Amino acid sequence: MRKQTPGDEIAFYLRGARQNEQLVACREYAKLFWGVDKDECQVFRDDASLGYESLPGLAELREQAQAGNFRAVICSDLGILCRNGAELAQTARFFNDCGVALIFAKDNIDLSSAIGRTLLYCAETLVQLERNAAAANIRDNMRALARMGRWLGGVTPTGYISRLAPPMADQPAGEKAYRLELHPEQAKTVSLIFQLFLELDSLAKVTGELEGRKITTKNGRAFSRFTIRQILSNPVYMRADQDAYLYFTRLGAEVCSPKEAFDGKKGMMVYNKTAQQSGQTTQQREISEWIVAVGEHDGLISAADWIAAAGQLSRNKSNTMRKPKSDHGLLAEILRCGNCGAHMRPKLIKLNEDGHPSFSYLCERKEQSRSTECDITNLSGQLADVAINSLLGALDPDEPDLLPPYPQLPLTPEAIDAHNSRIGDIKLQIEENEKGISRLVFSLINAIDKSAYEEIIKQIDILHEQTAALRTQSQELEALTQPHPLSGACRDALGDLLMNWSHYRNLEASITRRRAALRSLVNTVICDSDELLAKFVGGAQFAIKPY
């Protein structure tokens, strides 16, 4: 940081036409209120109109403000630096964080003063009102569109083509509506992609398999992992059946179609799925923010398969999930060392005469430290896999704590009413706080002296903090009444899986499917010196000998 002097502690920003007049106004203000009577104050200029992407003068001004090269920025009026209330609030916060006073000479506004902060609070209040009104209007429009199940345009998803739909009875004159229709060849490709991913559990392997079969995108290019992920995560392919209804309702999405409409004949249409801002990467919103409905197009993938693919994508994205590289070892994803807690990976020793692998599970920490940090004995892979298969084959699904319990409402109707009443009281308090903030903001205008300003601003800050704490409390209480995402049907499926485990233990099922089936039943397996401890998803634990 360069040394400051009284002359260059003040910066002027000039833009557009009549910059000489702007400079005179800035100098007069600096001389009158800041006691700066020099022409050497640093001046930043831009000739372009506000709103252009390239404003080098303003960019340099912000950069030097962050560096602490001056203590005040003076503009002739508000229009030089800001186009609206939102931009005023954003710019004021930036310079305030830099410790720089922002001043508008002709309007006699110093945003670092009490009156300036009053203006800022008023601007932020009005901006928030505008945002709330705009968000409510947008969401209302989305709800209306969702009930129609219309395709709103954009890039047509692979597997479909966009067709002009016949006009509806309540459709405004001149307005066009579109719907999706299946493209047979592309639809086969989409179905194959889901089938391969559920089988191989790897985006890279799916792209390799498609390339080997010489299957390309609709533009004739090779499928990339990004393209595959986009297809797998697009709910437009999901059939609108009862599984889909339970999935979206339990995750808090706004479902605009009645439950009866989820008969599995049509596909899903989702609105408000992404947040798109100019100059920023498109971000997917949380499912709780989605607006979903039954569309007019045919679905391709059952909801159960789509949900399974979404789960695999999420699991593979996790930094804590261990993805085995080998094609042998049933326990490769869930086996951990009982000595140090590290993962134990399968290590191929040789192939037997019948072609079956002979391998061991090796502690990764033991291998990396050359047995200095862990000295656990290597575990025979064949014996460990046989022991787990035998355990699962001998268990009854009705065994206590083996599988997760059926979801139940934790509260009685009376308790739920009391709980919702508490949430309502908190929301009323939030509304009262927001009204109090608005009253305090406008009362600043009638305040007499500086001490009154400071006291009112202090009260506003306190109400802001209280409101933030109440919002957090309200969200936590609302989460308690949300149903568990595991439905009764899902729990029954786990029971059937355990009952028919022999199907998954044979060599006809792929290792990926066998690992996925085991992972749905067993959270982890701990390897001690002479036994394995299997911890099931319901909480039960069983110790077995791997021999």
C-alpha cells in the first residue's frame, strides 16, 4: 500500500458528458466539507454510458479503493455511479467494506453519515419489496404454466422433438404452445444410457461403451461425461407414476398436478429447476424449489430407475465415497480396517485354473506406510465375500433393526397442530420485526440530532439480527414435520432384496449391481484380526468369521 497524503485521500469519479462541470462540483464539495483545497485529487474518468460492460475508470477506482489508497470517493450526483436502488445499495456496501466514504456532491449525500445510512436503508427496503413482488409474479406464472404441462422452449432434450401444439380453449389469441414428442431412435439411446449407468455405475464407462457401439449424439458427436450427466439428471424423462409423486412431495417440491394424474402414462415437466444469471454459470436449484407437474409428453424411464440413477450420481460425486477400480471384491466399497479405520481395497494375486480371481483385501494405510502405521493381516477376498453372502442368505427381513423402520409421523395430530402454531407465531414475529424495521427507517427522517440517528440505526441492526435468528428457528421447526424420504414401498423393496439375495450372489449379476445391492443393506463392514463386523442400515450388527 502506498503512503497517503492529504491531497490524494480524496478521489473523484466522472462519467459521460459535462465532465468539467462534474469536476467543479466535486472540488467545491471537497473544499467546503473536507477542507481539501488542492487540484491534485485523483480523478477517474469514463466516457461510456453507465451500463456498459467496459468501464475501465470505475474498475480502477474500485481496485484502488480495495487497496486503501483513499478515504472518500466523490461523484457529482447519484446517476453518475448508480442506475437504480439495487445498484446503489450494492455499490455503497462495497465502498463501506473498503472503509471509503461514498459522496454525491450535488445531492449533498454522504452515505457514511447517519442521513446517508437512512437513504441506504430506504433503498434496500424498496429493492426488497420489488424483488418479493417480482418473485411472486414469476412463481404464479410458473404455477399456471405447470398446470398445463407445456414445454416452454429452449434446447430440446435428447429423445424428443418440439412440435407446435393445437391451441387450447383458454389460450390467448396469437400465442403459440409447444409440446414434446418422442424421437424413436434418440429415445432408444436415452433408455440405453440409463440402463448402462445403472449397470456400470460410471460415467466414463458409459461413454466408452457408447463409443464402442458407435452411438453418437443427435449432432453426430461422441457423448461426453457432461452430456451423459445432463441426461441422467433431467427429470423430463421420468414417468409420472406414484414413485415420482412420493419422491417430489417428500423432498418438498411444489407439485401442481393432483395425485391421480401420476398414473405412469406421461412424463414429468419441471419448472424453476435452475438459477440463471448473466455472466454466471447456471446452477441447479434445490429440489424443494422446483415446481413440478405431469407433462403432455410420454415418459421414457420409470421413476424408480431415475431416482436410482440420481442417487448414484450424488454418491459418485461425494468426496467421501470410495470408488473401487477393480472388477472383483464384493466388499470393495464398504470394507474398512479395524486397526486404523482406512479403506481396504482388493488386490489381485492371480487367477485360478477356472478363471476366477484369487485376491486379498489390503489396508491402504498399511500399504502406503509399508506396515509402519498399520500391521493388520491381509484378508482373503474369497473367504470374506463368501462369509458376507452366507450371512445375508441366512437372515430374515423381519430380524429386529436389520432394515430401517417404516416411516411414521412422529407426532399426534394434536401435537402437530401445536407445532404448526409455534411456527405460525414465529412467522408473525418475523413480520412484526420487518414492519418495525420499516417504521424505524422512515423515522430516521424526523430524527433531530446525531445521537438519535445512531440509536435508531442500532435498533434496526438488532431487529435484523433477531429476524435472521427467527428465520433459522422456523426452518428447523418446519424440518421436523417433513416426512422421511424413505417410503414404505422402498422399505419393502429392501426386504425383498434380502429375501432374494441368492440372485445377487451368483456370478450372472454384474459386480456393480452386486455391490449396489449390498450397499443398500449394509452401511459398512469392519475387519478385525479374526472376524468381520457387518453394520446394517437399520442399526443391527453381526460378527462373522471369514473362514
